[in-house]
Amino acid sequence: GEVWGADGIAVGKEESDLRGYDNFGKFFDLIQSTGVAAELQGAGPFTIFAPTDPAIASYETMRGPVDARVVKMHIVPGLISSADVSSADLTSLGGEKLTYRYAVRKHFVNDAIIGEKTFGPYSDYPIDVACSNGVIHGVGLCFAM
């Protein structure tokens, strides 16, 4: 299933194209409003662990506004495929070390499942979405929770 729109996953879009797809609009807006977008214009590649809109809303309800530090936690310099997450250097753009673990046959980064499968008519979270300067993986939890 595709949660990114009719051609988003198949074609491979830019990080800036996050704004046009269901469930990632809030994260795109935060990349812009916090000034992090300017850092993504530089030399890549980057790996973005993009939290869904409900994940952002939960964070804001429990912790308050999302700032640049939280946005940078979801961006790691380098190109990291979902298959390589377990052995990659997961130091975020902001310099924070993210935590990888494998449990119940799932890969987690800071307690968010990478490649989360959903139930019923809902689409799985997209992973390994190729972009011109990196890759995007959808996650259902903010790393700073």
C-alpha cells in the first residue's frame, strides 16, 4: 500500500515532497518553520525518519511544541537503507546518538518501529523511499518521546 499518494513511492520523491502526501504534512511544515530545511539543502545524502502527523500531534500534546532539536533527531547524515539500520552510525543531524534495538522481529530506532506494518485497510509505513539526496523511512512515533 502507498500512504504517500498515487506515485510517491514508485517514483521516488524529494524530502520537500513530504508536504504533498497524507500523514507527513506536519513534519514537512516543521522542517520549514524550524529552519532545518536550509541544512538539508547542503551536501547529502541524508536519511530522514519521518514521523506521521498523529505522531507529531501526540508529541505536542504530551511534551509541547516541536523545536529544531526534535526535528534534527529524525535526520541522520548518510544514506541508510532499512536493511542497514542495525549496523549504521545513527548520530542525528543535531549530534544526538539514536538507539537501535531488535525485538519481537522488528527493528526499532528510539522506540519507533522502522517498516511498521498496519492492519486492515490501512497502508504500511513507507520505507526506503529514494530521493535525490537520501532516503526516507516513515515512523509512527517521535524519537524524542
